[in-house]
Amino acid sequence: MTFSTFWRLAATAALATIAFTAHAKYNGEDRGKPVMPAQSNAQWAAECGSCHLAFPPGLLPAASWKKVMTGLDKHFDTDASLSPADNQAITDYLVKHASNRWTANTAPIKITDGEWFKTKHRASEIDPAVWKRASVKSPSNCIACHRAADKGEFDDDTVRIPK
Ligand code: HEC
Ligand code: HEC
């Protein structure tokens, strides 16, 4: 091996390490970018937005959405089942726009169980007592704090923790 080949190999290895580290952000459980696709879907907005915020597809990986959509008859203690045609159309939409940065082999059915969520809302950022406020109720209630969550906006410009 010549001297320059050695350094080329060393540089390639270093770059591969950087690329791997970047992908391993939040242990690979990262939300997609964007979290909300430009094109909406009327069935998804109506059906998945009737009990809670219609959670943007990019918040979970495709495997999670498949699990959610095959378990709608027992959806968090409620029955949210749909006709097979509606289920298929909504599943297609969610899977197509699922997180494109989730590299871990995991598929939680709760957004709030994902590593990116836990990191962004860790106790040093948000006092755990906040989650129990009547105005917040639950970590799933994104829109209590993220006032533009229905538009897929979660950045600090639009966040305000209610009293
Ligand atoms: C009949 C009411 C109802 C409908 C309709 C409904 N859900 Fe839910 N969903 C719930 C309840 C209740 C929870 C639990 C909320 C909590 O823990 O605070 C939930 C939670 C969730 C969560 C987990 C949120 C978290 O805590 O991270 C996801 C994801 C979800 N729903 C997706 C969907 C999708 C996709 C649809 C449309 C196919 C849908 N839901 C339709 C009632 C509903
Ligand atoms: C009790 C209030 C509260 C609730 C409820 C809440 N969040 Fe947050 N969230 C925050 C705060 C505060 C931040 C930190 C904002 C910042 O400075 O980046 C944050 C950060 C985020 C970020 C990172 C934004 C960025 O630009 O880096 C995302 C994405 C996010 N939240 C999504 C969600 C989702 C999805 C839900 C519901 C499943 C949710 N949040 C529920 C308060 C909340």
C-alpha cells in the first residue's frame, strides 16, 4: 500500500464514521424532515383528526404506522376502526410520508415513546409537573403547547407552555 492509498483509506473510514454518527442521532429514532408533507389527505385529516390532532406522518417510521393501522379496533382503549378501503388509503398516505430519518429497527406505536421526542422534551427542558396540568393533560396533546401543530410546525417560534 502506498502512502497516499493509506491516507485515502483512513479518510474514507473517518467519513464513514461521521456519516454513521449522524444517522445514529437519537439512537436512530429521529423524526422525518419535513414532518408534514406538502400534500395533505382529506381522509386522514378527517378520520385521524376527530379525537386528537391528526399527527403528521413524519413523526413515526413506516413500520409504526402499519402497526397503528392494523390495530385500530383496539386503539388506545377505543375503537377507531375504518372500512378496508379507507384504512388502505390512509395507510398508504402515512407510509409514503413516514419519517425518512428513522434508521433504528424499532416501531413504537406512540410518538411520545420515540427517542427524539424524549430528548426534545426531557426534564431539564420541561418540568415534568407541566404534563399533569389540566391545560396540557398528556404529552400526546401536542397542540396544547405547539399552537401550530396542525400545520406540522413544532419549532420554538410557535411553542408556548400553557399555565
Ligand atoms: C375514537 C377516537 C380516535 C380516533 C378516531 C383515532 N385515535 Fe389515535 N388515539 C386515540 C386515543 C384515546 C389515544 C391516546 C391518547 C393519549 O394517550 O393521551 C390515541 C393515540 C394515538 C397515537 C399515539 C400518540 C402518542 O401518545 O404518541 C397515535 C400515533 C394515533 N393515535 C394515531 C391515530 C391515527 C393514525 C388515526 C386515524 C387512523 C387515529 N389515531 C384515530 C383515539 C383516537
Ligand atoms: C407541555 C408542552 C408540550 C407538549 C404537550 C408537547 N411539546 Fe413538543 N416541545 C415543547 C417545548 C417547550 C419544546 C422545545 C422548543 C424548542 O426550544 O426547541 C418542544 C420541542 C419539540 C420539537 C422540536 C422542535 C425543534 O425545532 O427542534 C418537536 C418536533 C416537538 N416538540 C413535537 C411535539 C409533538 C409531536 C408533541 C405531541 C405528540 C409535542 N411536541 C408535545 C413543548 C411541548
